[in-house]
Amino acid sequence: MSTQPRLVEVRKNVLKQNDIVARELRQRFHDAGVFVVSLVSSPGSGKTAFLEKTLTLLRPDFRVAALVGDLATENDAARLARSGAPVRQITTGTLCHLEAAMIRDALTDWAMEPLDFLFVENVGNLVCPSSYDLGENLRLVLLSVTEGEDKPLKYPTIFNTADIAVLTKMDLAEAVEFDIAAAERNIQRVRPGMTVLRVSTRKGEGMSDWLTYLYSLKKS
Amino acid sequence: MSTQPRLVEVRKNVLKQNDIVARELRQRFHDAGVFVVSLVSSPGSGKTAFLEKTLTLLRPDFRVAALVGDLATENDAARLARSGAPVRQITTGTLCHLEAAMIRDALTDWAMEPLDFLFVENVGNLVCPSSYDLGENLRLVLLSVTEGEDKPLKYPTIFNTADIAVLTKMDLAEAVEFDIAAAERNIQRVRPGMTVLRVSTRKGEGMSDWLTYLYSLKKS
């Protein structure tokens, strides 16, 4: 297609612009002493359930808030708000990822108290969010056992740009004959040395490992 | 962002170009008497398992083949080839969807016998494939019960551009407390009148309904 090179060039400009905004955000987060975690995954991997649980568990001891991106609906913001934490929805329309400017704009007119942790739930997508820096300290990729062990090999970029992987819906692992060893092997092939946690949000299993991990980063 | 309007404009050109190629493909498929079905869904919804089962069941009576798109790996082509049908992998690199030109190119140097059915498995993504016509006769969107009932509302465009929806992994519906009525209601809100089938590829349930539906379209 003759238009392809021009499209790539324009995309590069958009990315460059995104990186500038992300850098500003990172500086701002650093100055404010807030630790920012973004969550990426396929649709339906359990990002919102995992985040709701995380917010609920952190709330007694920390000041937490969340931004959540979706093409349409404000359902996820409503679900997350049940945790009692301040939550804001970012609706992206037809865009399959969040961009740094959307985070900046969502924070601009939001009179929030100083925070310990800010969580950013990206649009459910294993491709588009990869290339967009949001100024976060930690990018977490979720993989639910119902999706299959092969996903890290089929979507290497998103696993490669993440800092930690969380296997979700572990209570269903046996029912779907999920091969945990194969999944971890595939993750390590794409991103050697990556920390991989296992959780079942429904059963509450593995959440303390995740919080211990998070505390250790916040302190360091 | 100042580059946004230009990006949209270039995207429009790419889409226009895609539509021209898709139109040529559709004419070619029509002349050859082949019925083309494309499959879209989130990663891990069971597209490949559903397609492998479909190919295996059709093979005794029909001439079938498949094209399968992925960012990386040829795993899915290998899985589909177990059905005995000719299969070709299209590797998209960083692109989160198939385009009509990729279908054309994959078919150009492929010496295939005349076909009754050609299946095209798109990249696992609930956003990007929406806008790309591949010249198919039927677009099928899969939604696995493990993803949750809310997905049609959160990804309306992909459901709106599809012709039929298939709820997969029905054998897990009870374990994940999937609300079938809510899911169907959400699909109907986005695409009123849409046919919704329910299958469990693992148990083989619902496949005969799907094949009956497919035969009726091929004949008409």
C-alpha cells in the first residue's frame, strides 16, 4: 500500500509527542511522591476485579486513586468506586489505548488529595497500549488462565514492555487445564527474569504477595 | 495533539485503499463460488479451537481452507492444520488486524483447489479489526463466557460490524457465574436482532447449530 510509509511517519510523530507528555507526567508524579501503576491485558482478563481488590486492600493504610480507560461505558469506574477510592473514567471512543495526554487531562481538573498510589487501568487490548508510555512507575500485564498459555509468544511486545506479569483466575486453572509451567516458560522466553505472580481475585489468593511486592517498590 | 487530524486523514486513506481491495476480493470470492467467513474476538476467546472443530466437521463433505492472522508465531496454523485442511499463517508484525491486501497476497501464490468455504481468523483484538473489510461474506464475533457479560457494551463497534455472535466455552459458564441473559441483552442493545449461538468446543455442544446456520447461508 502506497500510504503505508506516510502512516508510519505520522505515527512516529504521535509517539514522540506522547513521550514528551509522559516525561512531564513522570516528573510530576515523582515530585508529588505518588507511585503510579498501569495495568494492561486482553479484554476480560480480570483487570477491574484485580484493581478493585487492590484498592480495597490498600485503602485502610494508603491514599489511593484510579483512572480507567475504555472505548465506551463508565461501568468500570462504577465498579472500582465500590472500593471507596476516588476513580475517574477516561472514554477513548474508537482509540484502543490510553495516551499520556489523556492522563494529563484527566488529572488537570481533578482536585485530588495527595496520593500514595495512582492506578491506571488501560483499555483491554494486547497490542495498542504497548507503545504508549503513560509516565507510570510500573506496568503490570495480566494474563488469565482461561486465555491459554501461548499468549506471551503471540503478543510479545506487550509482555516485553511490562515490568511484572500476573496470572489471574487461578481458581479456574484446573478446570481449563492451564499449564502453568508452560505459561511461565513462555513469559520468560519473551521477557527473561520477569516476576510472575499468581492470583485468584475471587478467592483472594495471591493478593498478599502482590501487595508485598508493591510495598517493596514504593519504599525503594 | 496537533498531529491528530492528520493521523485521522491518513487513516482514512488507508481504509479507502482497503475497501477497494476488499471489493475486488469479494468479487473474486463470488466468481469462484467460495463462501468466506471471518472470525474476530479478544485474544483467548477460543477462535482457533472453534475453527479447528469447524474445519474437522466440514472436511468430509466440503472443500475448506483457512488463513490465520497473528502478530507473531505460526502456532495457530499448526493447530488448524491438524484438521487436515490447507492452512496458511499471516504474520502481521506489530499490526493488530488483518487487511484486505494481506488476504489477497496470501492467496496470490497459493495453489489451492476450488473451495466451498474459506475461513479467515483475524488477530485477537476487539478494536482494530472492526474497520477493515476483508471481502468476507460473514463476520463472526466470538465472546467467551470467561470474559464477562459486559464486553458488547464496552466494545460496541466490533459487535456492530459482525453478522453473528457465538458465545464460547459454555461448559465454564456455571463455574464463572456467567449471566447468559445479560450477555444476550447486551449484544441486542448493540446490534438488535443479531443471531447468538452458544457452543462448547471442548464438549462439542452447539456445533451442529452453527453448521446448520452456515449451510443455510451457503445455499441462499
